[in-house]
Amino acid sequence: MTRSLWVLMAVLAIGVAGYALVLMLLPGFGPPFVADRRVTVPLALFAHLSGGLTALAVGPWQLNARLRARALGRHRWTGRVYVVAVLIGGLGALGLAVRSEEGLVTHVGFGMLAVLWLASTFMAYRTIRAGDQVAHRVWMIRSFALTLAAVALRVYLPLSQVAGIPFADAYQVIA
């Protein structure tokens, strides 16, 4: 990955992590359905936001080969933080998926995303514990690509609205 693409990825990931932090800390901030989830499934919402924002914030640094080579011990500890963050965020996502907006299509889409996010991260952890660095890297790229679905959602939704696509249709397709 080129440096400029890595910087773009990191900026977008950290930006969405910041948005999640504000959602988590300011009860009146965000779309109306977030306020509903605060009441109906507060633990799932908190788990998803806190785990997701942590995974988004640390993930780009894990994929930087130069940083990894300079500080392997830090890479390992940050990797552990990432795995725990995905576990918490993914379990929260499963709890939220069944209550997502716009019906069955989004329930299934977000539910599958949560399962694949958890599974790919588990496989990344399993392969590094087995000493297979090549497979570990492949699984971590998959895991972080799924983490970046949070960024894609926040890019595609506004673009779909600008294009005149109704929210319900866009949300189902993006999910």
C-alpha cells in the first residue's frame, strides 16, 4: 500500500472512530435510532461503539510495516488490544444487528458482517499463535477490511443521499 493510501485510510478510520466516541459520550448526538438503541440495548450499543472505535483507531498502525519492524513488542500488544476490541465490538454488533433499521436485509447484512469480523480476527489470532506470519497477515488484512466497513457506510450513505437515493434503499444495499 502506498504511503498516501495508508494516510487516507488512517485519517478516515480515526475520523470515524472520533465520530463513534462522540456518539458514545454525548447522548443527544447522532441519528434518532441511536437514541432508541441507548434505551433498548444500551450494553450492545456501548460495546459496539467502544470496541469498534478502538479497532478503528489502532488498526491502521498494525498494518504499517515500518512501524511493525521498528517496534515488534508494541505491535504485539496493540494487536492484543485490537483482538479484544473486535471481540467486544463484534458481540455488540450482533446484539444491534437484529434491531437495525430497514428490516431483514439489514439485519442479515450487519449480522453477517459481525460474524465475519469476529471469525477473521479469530483466524488472525489463531494463525499467529501457530507461528504462521504469512497467514496471520492475510487474516488481519481481512479483519481490518471488515473493520473499515464502518468507514464505507459513512462515506456511501451521504453520497447516496446526494445522488437522490432514498435512505431505506441505500441503507439496505450498503448493509
